[in-house]
Amino acid sequence: MKKKLYVFLMIIVWMSAFCVEGLWAETLRVGTKEAPPFAMKDKEGHWEGISIELWDRIAKNLKLDYVFVNQKDIDHLLAGVRDASLDAGIAAITITAPRETVLDFSHSYFTTGLGIAVPKKEANGWVTVMRALFSFKMLLIISFLVLILLLVGTLAWLMERKRNPEHFDPNPIKGIAGGIWWAAVTMTTVGYGDLTPKTMGGRLIALLWMFASMLLVSSVIATVASTLTLAKLEPEVSGPNDLAKIETATIASSISDKYLRERHLRYVYYDSVDAGLKGVKNGEVGAMVYDEPLLKYTIMKKFSQSLMVTDALFENQNYAIAFPEKSPLREKVNRELLKIIHSQEWQHILHKYLGT
């Protein structure tokens, strides 16, 4: 009896293995879409990119036969995976809680976030200059100078008020005011000569102040010049908090679409990253919000002279391969995926497309 049971179990195991091998022996339909630099077509129409090369290596290691099936957009791609007309989906697909309820995902192979593409142009005019001059940073510099002049002027008055009353009035208000005037003209190297220290202490303060003034003035000039330059180059939008000021471009059904909609921000849809960035360049919208690596790659290739991506990275995302629920492929793919992304070969792939 035990022998028969053993034979029966072996037959079931063999048949299960045969079924799985039979499934994988078929040509898999892998859905993808244009998402440079993760999935894109070369001049000959062949698929390439970070995600494409990852799948190529996984399939090679697992000896899978497959064909890439181009999808119009992310909605069609995920729908095809969900109804199992596609065996897998790969491009720049972000793992989200709603998607996880109807799909299965591989381990994440790339972590990124949303970025903001803005015009790279120099702003001119008196408005920009005045705004920079009356910025918080400039007010701090002016306040610091006033305090220094007050300190030096008061010290000079304390030294000179008794022995040099004709130049530094003994009256505190008049005397300190005169001291501040003397400190200011000395700092700017004008030196009218109407007020001159005569005591040893006063002259020592004057000597130290002359040398300190040279360093102070050069530092202030450098800071002011830097502030004005940055004001001319700094875009109107530098982070997500600035998006309320403008109308923004994005792509429908994307993570950026969800982000903008939930915050009730003004935005318009474009069919692709390329089209959205053209809208920013042409002044149709003030910025584009989308996955940062896709923005950076497209700008590097086509808009490097006119657009830039801000330093702000927000709404972290994890890219993964999508599978129909309970797909027998997922576990095997996960094992190979982990081997690949922890290899030197993966670093070469990333450097090839991202330069990092």
C-alpha cells in the first residue's frame, strides 16, 4: 500500500513539473510601453532600456521564450496583465497598494521618486534684482553690518569722548552716531577726515577696524553678487510646495497624476514625457511633474539647453515587474532578479543608461 502511495505521489509531482515546464515552453507575452530610459525602441525598432535588459537576462537564465507586446499606455499595460492576456508587464511600473490588490509584483529593482522639470532660463529686470536685494538673506547681511558698525562706533566713542570731544561728542546719542559715521566711512575707505581718533586706544581700534573692513567688505560684495546671480538663475518652481503657483504637465493614470489630483493642483495631461516637456519649453505650462529618471533622461537627450530638473525628489517609488495574480513565474523570476540587481553587471546597465 505504501509503495502504491509513493508511486502515486511521484506521478503527481512529475505531472506538475511537466505542466509548469509546458507553460514556460510557450512563448510568453510580456507587455511593455515607452518609458525611456527603462523601456524604449532603438532605430531598428528593437526594445532596449534598463527594464528591458533586466528581463532579457532573467529570461535567458530561466530559458524562457518571450515576445514583447507594445502597449499604448500604463492603463492598457496593467489591464493586460490583470486579465492574464499578458504573462508579465515591465517598463517603469510603480508598486502601489491599489495595484497590489489586483496584480502580483516582483521584488523592486529600482527606487526613485517624482521630479519637477522647469525652464532653464535667465530672468532679467529690476523686479528680480529688487526681490533679491530685499530677500531674507540680504536683510540678515544688512542687520549684521549695522550691528558691527554700532559696536565699532561705540567703542571708538568710549575711547575718544573725554580726550577728543570736538570729534566725538560726549553726549551718548550724538557721540555714538558720530562713531557709527566714522566706522562707516572707514569701512568704505572713503575717510572724509571730519572725525579722527587721537587717543592710543582709539587709534588701535581704527587700525584693527581698517584691516577687518577689507575682509568684511570683500565678503559682503561676494555674497551680494552670489545672491543676485542665483536670483537670476533660480526657477520660479524649485520644489513641490511651489506647484500651487503654476499649471503643471503630467501623464494620465501615473503616480504624478494621483499626487497632483489629491492636492487639488492645476494640471493638464500630455500623451508622453516628450510632449509634456515640449509644453514646458513652449510656455504652455510652468513645469512637468513625473518620474525623475524619465524626466532627466529625456531632458538630457532633447532639451538640455532649455529645461532642467530641480533638486527636489519626493513621493518615493519602487519599480517592479507586474504579474497576473498567482502567476507561477513570479517566484522563479524573483530569484533571478535578486541575483542580477546585486551583481556588477547591473551596475554596468545602470551606468549605461543613467551615467551613475
